[in-house]
Amino acid sequence: MSETITKVTLSNGLLVLLKEIHTAPIISHWIWYRVGSRDEPCGKTGISHWIEHMLFKGTPRYPAAMLDKAISREGGSWNAMTYLDWTTCFETMPADKIDLPLNLEADRMVNCLFDPQEVESERTVIISERQGNENEPLFRLNEEVQAAAFRVHPYHHEVIGDLVDLQTMTRDDLYQHYRTYYVPNNAVLAIAGDFETEAMLQRVRELYEPIPRGSDPPRLNRTEPPQQGERRVTVQGPDDTTYLLLAHHVPNSTHPDFIPLMILDSLLTGPSNLNIFGGGISNKTSRLYRALVEGDLAVSVHGGVGATIDPFLHIISCIVRPEKTAEQVLQRIEDEIKRLQDSPPPAEEIRRASKQARALFAYGSESISNQAFWMGFSEMFATYEWYLEILDRLAQVTPEDVQRVTQTYFLRRNRVVGVYLPEDSTSPQSEESEL
């Protein structure tokens, strides 16, 4: 993959990435902050997501009531997201209206109000969001699995945060977090679309460079120790469906084994979509779909490995058929994993898995918004060069590479098994097995 971008660091530390794309009169503008749930100590979990909400509450120059109308009136769209390692805000606009998001995001970096009444109003909204998530069996199960997988590292809590922290954090807690992490030297500005680079860079300098550099933000350097044995969690609730989550600890996105793990993921469950805006492709050729869904053990199976700064998890998620048990599904997954550990997969199967992974990656890189996304997203956990090299690296993965990473990471002592059971279940699958 060969692409030309302009990459400049301003005097205040803001990293700027610009890419001209003249296929349509559209510009996509993304500001990324290197802050997410990874940066949240106990007592302040969920604070980054809460601040994402507060960014929409306006500044003296751009009151909240006018923001949505202003973007919509100009024919644009906007949103924001918070994840483990980052927070991002973006606007995609007609090219001749790009000055609005440029001004808006430069202003929001400094002048968000955090009005006490708005903070309390948003507390109610976020607690309601959290409680709504708790009605979803897979959210509750994933939260327990993640907490069991990480005893030390701050990846142990959900991005939305723990209820007790959402109830007790103060306006000053939020404002201090905002002033600490939402500073130009902790940010990446990525803009792609129909513009001339020199003119755009000049405008970026005019709006962003006067913002003073902040102190280097503190980081929670709490390395998760190696897991020494299988961990199991069981969650019971009102849903009448049984779910299984199988999580294995895997390396971070810049580790040499991450790319072979992407191919393993494609082979087992279908390719992961690292780009949250990309399209999906069928996973019906994957080994676990054939074994579990076509084998009448599960209603569905999905998997995924995320691009993160620190080592995270590969997760396999299954909805168990009503007449089957989670242990039956787990046993079949183990059988498929053992097959890969015992012998390398056929070269043709690796070629197909690699082709699927590369196709999904390509589908998720087509639009102007997606290209702007990748420019900033790749800088959150690696560099833009990682993005440029990934298609070639995926194509170079061998059957032996896949066998090796399966042998290295897909071990019982390196996994967490999570089962969600209907509340009135008396099934023996709720008891810990000897597997």
C-alpha cells in the first residue's frame, strides 16, 4: 500500500496528518486524544467517556444548542467515541464548509464549560446508559471476563466505567482530567479530502498552534503479570439464552505475532474488523462456524482481536443452542484449537483467510471518512506506517506462523472462560468442569 500524506508536528506538539483526496467535494476532519479507559484509576473509571459527552455541551463561542444545527445546516455529520486507549471527535463536511469543524475542535480543546448543572444532567444520562447496557447479557458477561482477565492493568474495567464511580465523580474531577489529557501535545489531527495541502496546513496552524502545550500527561504503568491458570466466571440473568465467551491473552498491535493472530482469527471465526466503520463479510467459511453453527451446537459464533497499546484479548463469542450446553460448545472449540496446534493448516486455507482479512481491511479503507479514520487511529497504537504495511504483512503469514501463535497463546492457563446462564438454570454446565 503506497500513499502520500503530509505529516507535521506543530510547535505545541500537535501531530497533524493531511491527505488530499479529490474524488468528491468532501473533507473528513478527526481530532484524536491519547486518553481512554487505560488512563483511569479506580475511583475515576468512565471519566474519559463522560468527558466525551461533555465536549458536546458547548463553549462560550459554540453553545450546545447551536452545534447540531450548525453542522446539519451545512450538510455535515459528526460524532465522537471513547475506547480503551483513545478518544476521538470527527466531522465530515462539504469541502467548502470545513472551516466550521476546524474552528469548533480548536475551541473545544480549550474552552469547554463543564457547567455544574450540565455535569449533573449528564451523570443521569450516563448512569442510564450503563444500566441499559446491564440489560444486555453479553455486556454483563464481557465485563466479568475482562475483569477476570486483568487484575492489575486498567483494561480491567469497561469504557463506560463502574456505577459507583459514575455516582461519585465530581465536576472538578472531570475538569482536571480534561485539562490534563485534552491538550495539543496529546492529540493527533487527521484530515482527508478535497483540499490543497499548503492552504489547509496554514489554516490548521492559524487555529491550533496558538493553543499552549500542556504538561506531559501521566500514565498508569501497571503491567499485567502473566496469567498462571485458567479463570472461569459465570453470570446468571433473566435472559433465556446461554452465551459463551472464551478470551485468550494476546500481544499488542505492534508485536510481531499480532499479524499472524489476525490470520488465525480470520481462519477460526472470520476476519476482525479493526475499522469500526468498515463493512463486514461472511464468516461461513471459518472453522468454528462450520464446527459450531453447521454442527448444531451454536446459533452464532464471532471472534475478534483489537489493536491496542498494551496486550489485550482475543475473544470468541457464541450463542449456545437451547438444547446444548456451554461445555459442549467449549469442547468443540478446544478440538479445533488443538487441530491447529498439532499441525499447520493447509496453505490454501491460509491463503483464503489472508485474502478475507485483506479484503475486509480494504473495504474498511475506501471512503474519505475511513481514510481519515485510519490516519489518526493507527497513530493511537502504532504509526501510520503500520497501516501502510499491513496488507503486505498479512500476505506474508505462513501456515507455520499460525500454528506457532496458536501453540503460544491459545493455552488453557492463558484463558478466561465466561458463561452466561438463564437465572433459573440448574444445568450442570454452571459447575466448573475438569476441562
